[in-house]
Amino acid sequence: MSVMVAVTDSPEGAHALQVAVGEARHFGTDLVVLNLTLGDLDLSSLPGEPSHVVVERRGRRDPAEVVLDALQEREGSVDRLVIGVRRRSPVGKAVLGSLSQQLLLEVDIPVLAVKLPA
């Protein structure tokens, strides 16, 4: 079993990665890092434990599809998905969809949604 983290190119994505490391350590499991950025992730600050594998986003596919496909490819082997969420106004929530909202509604495993510390 493993913990998967969806890492976006934002402070929320970097924070989600750090929280996911803690989750994987807590549960004594591996970490799957899903790179949703269009570039390379800097994983130099990632500790040696837990062991991790990086899954790269190929092309400019919809990030939600990338996450759902990665979960489907690892069906039964991922226990938890960690995502970073942004603070948004009520109007922003009502008018604009978001990656985190879509994942919270469509993923069949527990999702840990983390915000940046205030």
C-alpha cells in the first residue's frame, strides 16, 4: 500500500508533498509523487525515508485526468491521496471549478486536503 500526492506548481503543492511524506512515514508505507507541473520537481529536500517513486505528467493533459488515471493504474495499492487546496472566496468556489473539488468528488479512496498554514 502507498500514499499518493498530487504536486502542483504552487506553494500548496509543495506543502502537500511535505504532508504526504509525514503521512507515508506515519503509516510506514511508500510514497507516490505525481508531478502535475509541466517541469521537473525539485525533490532534493525529500528525506530518504519513505521510499518514493515519481510519476510524471505527460503532455498538457487535464490534471484531474492524470490523477484519476494514475490511481486507476495503481488500483488497490494506494491508501490515501494528499492534495493541496487554496483558500477561496465563496464566490470563487461557486463560479470556478477546481482540481481539488473534482478529485474530492470523484476519487474512491480517502483524500487528505491540506491548506497552507495561516
